[in-house]
Amino acid sequence: MLARPRLRRRHTVLTIALLCTLTPLVGCTDSGGSAPASPSPSPTSATAVQEARIVIKNFRFEPANLTVAPGTKVSVVNEDSSPHTVTAEAADSFDTSTIEGGRTATFTAPPTAGTYRYLCDIHPSMRGTLTVR
Ligand SMILES: [Cu+2]
């Protein structure tokens, strides 16, 4: 009684094996020339572009303490509806001037290493620190 089902199963396995050997000839040609050619769009990859970002949200700088390399371009995203600034306490270090609500501004970090405190000119209680090193 057990011999028959076994035989049948073996037969089925054989058939499946046969089908499998045949399928590459029929359909499985998915290795065509559709390889995702991705020319990485990094124009200045050799110069290691330094970029940083400060987000202003709910009258706070985030992060309030940011460390960047000298001369880094820092974007300031104002997610509040009120205008803000990122203004260094030390005169002439950096200043975005007024960034309207929803706008983004950019400033360049000082070329000299150090710790630069800054505030919002409009809301002087908003404070942050930019460390350059
Ligand atoms: Cu402000």
C-alpha cells in the first residue's frame, strides 16, 4: 500500500525537475541589460563638502550646540512662522540676518577654530553655540 504513493511522488518530483531544467530556456532571462546604472551625482566628491544644518523650531535652535569644520556652509531652516536670525555674539563672525518663517538661510562658519556663541537678534533669549574645529 505504501509503495504506490511513493512511486507516484517520485514521478512528480522527476517531472518538476524536468520542468525546472527547461524553464531557463523558456523564460528566465531576467539578467538582461537593465542593471541600475547609477552614476553617483557627486560633483565634488574629492573635496569632502562640509555641510551642516540648524533647524529653528518653537523658538529654539536645534541642535543648540553644533560642531563644524572651519568654513563650513551652515543652512538654517526656520520652521517657525516667526522670523529669526542666527547672529554671532562676536561681531562680524556670522549673521544670517532675518530669516522669515518657513525660509532657509545659509551662513559660512568662521575660518578660525573656536567656540562661537550666537543668538537670535529678534528673540535674544534664543541662544546656541557653534564650535569650529
Ligand atoms: Cu528668533
